[in-house]
Amino acid sequence: MARKRTARPPPPPPPNPNPNRRAVASTAAAPAPASGTASPSKRMLAFHFLRALARIHSATPVPRRTRTIRRAAYSSMARAANPRRAWTQALLRQVRVRRAMRSRRAVLLRRRVSAAPPAPPLGAARSIVSAAGETATEAMTLARGGPPPRQAGEPARADALRRLVPGGSEMEYCSLLDETADYLRCLRAQVQLMQNLVDLFSGQ
Amino acid sequence: MNCGPPDQLPPASAPSAPSCFLNLNWDQSMAAAAAGDHLDPALSSMVSSPASNSTAAAATDGLALHGISPQPQYGGTPLSSPPKLNLSMMGQFHHYQPPQVGGAGPGGLPILENLMPMGHLDQFLADPGFAERAARLSGFDGRPGGSGYGGAVPGQFGLPDAGPVGALKELELGNGRDESSVSDPASASAEMALKGPSDGNAKKRKASGKGKGKDGPGSTAAKDPAKEESSGKRCKSADESNGAEDNSGKGKAAQSNSENGGKKQGKDTSKPPEPPKDYIHVRARRGEATDSHSLAERVRREKISQRMKLLQDLVPGCNKVVGKAVMLDEIINYVQSLQRQVEFLSMKLATVNPQLDFNNLPNLLPKDIHQSCGPMQNSHFPLETSGAPLPYLNQSHQGSPLGCSLTNGMDNQSNMHPLDPAFCRQMNSQHPFLNGVSDAASQVGTFWQDDLQSVVHMDIGQGQEIAATSSNSYNGSLQTVHMKMEL
């Protein structure tokens, strides 16, 4: 689906962000762009997220719904953001793999349950599915020649950052920092959006 | 305003990259140079010479940007002590370690923070050699051995914004001469400062020109005056685009143009047009090894530091932090906290949603919107059936007021009107939606299209996708609603 991003003029030097998030951003239509690439448009974020929210079946129990909403948040954030970003692609890939895993697991379970007495434990099915899922990710990793070797100037904490940022394990340190910046921007916008939503829902 | 008295400058803390560099060295030097009365006049002249933007002064203005210090006059000790030449006028580049400027002159060039109205010259390090060059450039024929600041300083440090630009241009044009080599870095730096953060790369490189060893790679080879000229060519890192390279011919021939990549934001258009280069031209800084590995390393380090700077702007409260390790920790903590917040908010959303029910729906809307929606809602709500769709409806319904509040504030009063029926309609279609039943009424589709378009400028396809799912049960009043939903 084509997504049009509102063009932004080159942003002025960004003021250092103080945590003063305004609940209702009347200016959200024209959010102040962050340094370098702008953060995703609030409209885009809102649209994707709300659409994802709308698809959630209301009958799901709360804990499961939490996970679903969280997944929806990340997916919508990834969709709303620049699709050329590494973290975006990694995130969407992650979601896709997980969905494939789940569907595969469901299929396997159903097959096992229906075909034979449920002798094979669920664990087997899960292991199969997870193996499938993991091999997918592994394949991706291997295709890249594995994570890049530890770079010289890279501090020790960098691997923690790699774990946090989606797709960070295969990047070089330099691009990791870049992706982190973009990821932070989007994440912050997403959190603001969700906070607004919560306020709206609960405030009334 | 510009160069206030030294006490105004933030206290110079540890030699390790204080966040506001200017201050440090200047402080020290100022303190040390208490006796340096000669400095005061220089300072005052610097301070008071915003107007002195004569072309001659302009040249030095660029240099002034870099915090040319009238070191020579001090007999060097106080100034030599701070080897850190921190250019970060704006105190943004704390990660940058002061170069070890060994050698002849008095140490670094303290940077007068106030001298930088234009933004940050980050990492512009001046070294005595540079000072000398600057002096030379300014036309004050300094004494040998890089001492020529005394005369050069006064009247040259005022930095009105326009001044340095002119200076830069001047400097750029004067490529062929020795001074040009000096001026280039100055001009480049000044230019960089003018350009603000956009030219982080270029700035870095320029700044590096002054024998800075960010990670201390460079042995600060003691420069002897004889080498200063050669170092001049070194200084110019990012800007070869000017005939800077010509200058490299003199002295050291180790022109380190080994980098590939073509990344450089060099000077601006004022420079004579240069043939497009595909490589990253990097100059070996003074006192640094010139082999390709170290150059690549340096470029990489600069890139990393630039990115860290960007990150620092993003993460709140990182200004005071100095050093890459601590910054990295801060960044990690921030990312973790944001992710935790997403988790927490999603949990909240999950619990909040089921509580919404139809009856409260009108109450959930902003009041002004509610009014217009009221009559519509009454007629449409009876159509709703089960409780199951309710949350769904609520969600979607909330979307529009939310969207409104999120984006357009109260502008959508009239536009909210159609939203209710639209969402009610959608609610009805929840199950078909979930089951993948699509084929909605075309009206609905169109309606939804319009809304979507207005909302997010998305293409129609997406709108139809959602609209298609809406059931056809709702026909009646929908047609009356032709509104652009502003989300």
C-alpha cells in the first residue's frame, strides 16, 4: 500500500527534548521534525495504530489482548515509519515470522489433535514450529554472513543496544547508532500517541 | 555579549571533554593569564569588535571562530597546559577529546564561547600552528614560531554572523597561497559553524585538522615552526574541494585522500566548483599517522561521534553527560524505558477498552463534537446489536475523536457528525470484517475513502480495505454523510 509521507522542510536544529509530552497535540498535524529525518507523521501513526486496534477482537481476554496491542503498536509504528529503515524491515519481518510460527503451530496442533490421539505433546509441535521460525531468522542471519565482527571502537555496551533495537544484531556500530536514533524518534511518537489514546479513553 | 569576562565562562572542569569546552581552556588560560594583561586588551578587543568585520578582520574572524588564542603572548605555560582545544562552542560535542597539541606554541586555543553566534563549531581544534596560520592569514605578520597573535587578535574576534561568511569566501578563494591553507580550515570551520549542525561531518574533519587526537591516536608530534606550514595542508580535511589540495603540495606530501565514500559536505557553493569526487577525502591530521587504516579509523570515529551527537539530542537529559560510554548507557536506558512504556500503555489500553460501551460512547466524545453527533447517534445506535461489537465500535469510534484531538483539535466539529454513522456502520460489520467478508456498499466504500484520505492521505486502497468490511446493514443515513473526517 502506498504511503505518502508529508514532505517536510529541512528541520531546524532540534531543541533538546524535555519530557514535556502534551497529551493533546493540536499541532500534531505538523509535528516538529526531529533532527535529520523527521519522525513519522502523527497522522500516519494514529491511522495505523487505530486500524490495528480496531481489528482486535473484543472478546479476547485482557492479557492476551495486551500482547496483541503491543504487537499492533510495534507493527503500526513500523508501517508508519520509513520503510527503508533497517529496523523497520526487521520489525516487520519479526512480526511476519511470528505470525507464521503461530499459524504453523496452530496448524500442527490441529493436525496432531485431529489426526492422532494427542500423543505428541504440544511441546513437540511448538518445537517444530519454533524451529521453523528460528531457522527462518537464522537463515536471514546467515545470509548476511552472521553478525558483523566486533568492531574496534565499539564499546562493550553496544550489544545491549543491539538487543533492544530491532534488527540491531546485524548492523555495524555506526549504522546501529543511526537506526537507534530513528527508532527512538518513532518510539517516542508512538508512546505519545498511546498515551493520548489512554487519556482519551480513560478521561471520559 | 561575545566574549565575556572569563569568569562568565563555565568553569573548566576536567580535561576530559567537558561538555562546554570553551570555557575550560579559556578559564585556565584566563586565570593563568591574569598577568597577561595583554590578553585583556585582546579579549576586549575581541569582544568589542563585532563591528570589525573588515575583510581583513573577516579572515581572522573565521579563525576567531576557532578560538584563536593569543597564546604566544603568555609565554605559553598557562595555555600550554590545556592541550585540549575544544571547539565545541556550543558545548555540544563533549565527546571530543582535546587534542594533544604538543609543541611549540602555548597550548590550545581556548575558545570563546561567545564568539560563536553561529552555531557550533564542533571539534574545531586549534593548535598553535593554526594560530600561527591564522595570524598570518590575518595579515599580521606574526613573529616566527607562531606567536603572531598579539596584533592579530584585537579587532578580529568579533564575530557577527555575516562576518565570517565573508571571511570564508575570502579564504576559500585564496587557495593558492600559504595563508589560504590556513584560511581554509578557518573558513571551513567558520562555514561549518554557520551551517550549523548540517555539516557535522565537515566540521569534524576540519576541526580535526588541528592535530586533534580524539582518541588520542595522534602522537602530538612536537611541531616545530617549520612544520606549521605543512600542517596547514593537513588542517583542511573536509574541504579539499577547494584547491586545498594544492596547498598540500607543500610540506607534507602525505595527502591522505585514501578514504572512499565521497561523504563530505564541504564548503558551500562559494567555493570554486570542484570535480565531483567519489572518495572521502580525508586529510591526515597533524601528528597523526597517515596510513589508510588510521584514516579510515578516524573517519569512522567521526561518523560515530556525529551520530552520538544526534542521539544526544534525542535523549532527554543527555547534555550533561560526557563521554561515549555513559551516553550509551543513557541511550540504552531510554530505549528500555520507552519500550516498557509501550508495554504498560498497551496493557492500559487493553483494560480500558472493554469498559467502553455504547451508552458511554457519546460521552466519550469531546463535548463540542458530541453535540453535532447526538441526533445522529440516537437514530443509529438502535441498530447496534450485540455487546460484542460494542468495544469494537468504541474503539473505532474513539478513533475519530481521538484523531481529532490528536491532530486537528476542535476543528472537526462538523466533521465529526458523519463519523458516528460511519463507525456505527463499521461496528455492525465487525464480524464480517473479522471474517474477511468484504464487499461493502460502494457508498460506504466511498465514504470511507474520503475519510481516510482526509485522515492520513493514504491511498484509497487502504480505505476500501476497511470500508469493504463494513456491512451493508447500514445504508440509510450514510449517504447523507459526506464529510471529510479529519483525523
